[in-house]
Amino acid sequence: MAGKFDKVEAAIKYLQEDPSAPRSVREKLNAITQYLKQPVDDSTKIATILSDIEELCMDVNIPPFVRTQLYSISGILESLGNE
């Protein structure tokens, strides 16, 4: 059975492998990936990760494509939170 956060992990992996993504974004995404594996309540995970992604999106130095991908990950997380 597929995990609840499989789509999120796939989107994060795609962005981590993108050479146009700044190193700081890739490092934060790596930390998020590790956090997804922690035994924490799903709603807490979603809220924490959404907060982290929002923080990343505030950075004016983030390329527009990367920001769009981050918003996409946020959308996936929000849909999981509504399930």
C-alpha cells in the first residue's frame, strides 16, 4: 500500500534533483524528507512542513520555477490535510 506522503516525497525528490534549485532549498527539502519519516501525527507533519515551505517561498532569491514547485508541494500537503 502506498504511503500517505508518497506524492509529497516524489515532488520533493524531483526538486532536490533540479540543478536550478539553490543549495539552501535542497538542504531544507532534505530536512523535510527526514521529518516525514518521524513518528509524528500527520496533521502536525503537514502543518510543520507547510510552514517550512512558506518560509522558503519568502526568499526573494528563489527562482520562479522552484517557487512554483514549492507551491505545488504545498497544494499536495493541503489536500492531504483535508482528507
